Amino acid sequence: MSRGIFITLEGPDGAGKTTQIQMMKEYLESLGKTVLLTREPGGTGISEKLREILLDKENAEMSDTTEMMIYAAARAQHVAERIRPALERGEVVICDRFVDSSVAYQGYGRGLGDAVQEVNRYATAGLEPDRTFFMDLDPAIGRGRIGKGVQDRMEREKLDFHYRVYEGYLKIWQANPHRVIRLDASRSIDTIQSEIRKHLQQMLDEEEQ
């Protein structure tokens, strides 16, 4: 059995990743694929508990390095327990956020730089997505889509932090043109999904060759 396909979605909060991921899953399943839909931080019992710690707005005193380490710990468990086994079974794994999020949020947003890549390379044992869809949306617009009453610890950060994260995403996209596909997330849901499906079909065609 061949290795499965690992797809991730990235982008600012409020960019519409959750909706697109669910539509991707339905499309791939209609083609007969077995799909694992998962998210970060989270995806396993242990990782979901770490998610609660990371996103709890009561934890305002969390240091930037602690934040980076907890994200990496949650990811290490996620990869070992769910993602890698699913890929070894030949499934398609679609993950809402992965290492690129840590590079953007902790590397660029918090200013921790290359340390984020190094820590996560160890946490994932070198696992990288086959394709990443970057939902490109101005952070100010994304924040406007999220009600203030439901914002978590990361979403409550000041707008200048989110613009640093956004600049990080742009640099990740520019540095990885063959893996990262930029999508204008200001368009309609159906228009975005149509573009995603074209790329998915191309991926599947390449797998069959």
C-alpha cells in the first residue's frame, strides 16, 4: 500500500479554513478516498488537553517559549498517534494548521525565529505536508469575522501581532512555492472550493502516474 497524502490548511484566524476543510473531505470521499480530518493544536486526547491550556484566555502570563514548546508537544503526540499511522494506511490526512502555524505565530509573531523550525522538526520527526493551502486574508478582516466574546487567548492578541503573523505566512508561501498554494480568502466559499478541488485533482492525478 502506498503512503497517503498529507494536506494542511493555514491562514489568519477568521479566514474560513473550517468550512473549506469540511468541503474538501466530502469531495475526496466522493472520489472513494478514506479521509482523516483533524486539527491543531489537538487531534488526540492528550493534544486536546494541551490545546485547552494554550488557548485559555486566563493563561495570559504564558511565556513565548512555553507557548512554542506546548504547541510542539501537542504536535508530537498528534503525529505519532494519528497522522503518521493514517498516512501509513494510505489515507488522505487533512489538518487544520500544522508546523507553518507555529513558524508564523511563534517564529514571526513572537519573534522566536529559527528555533521554532528546529523544535518542530524534532517534534514531527521531519514529517512535512505534501500540499498546503494558505487562506490569504487581511488580519483585520479575519478578526472582524470572530465575535469578541468567543475569542481565545491567541485571537485576543493585538492587531499588530496578527500582522506580524500574516507577514510570516507570506514569507512561508514565498519560500515554498511548490508546496504552498495561496488562495484569496476574500472570495466566495464556492469560488475558493472550486480552486482547491482543481489542485486536489491535480495531486491525485500525479499520485496515479
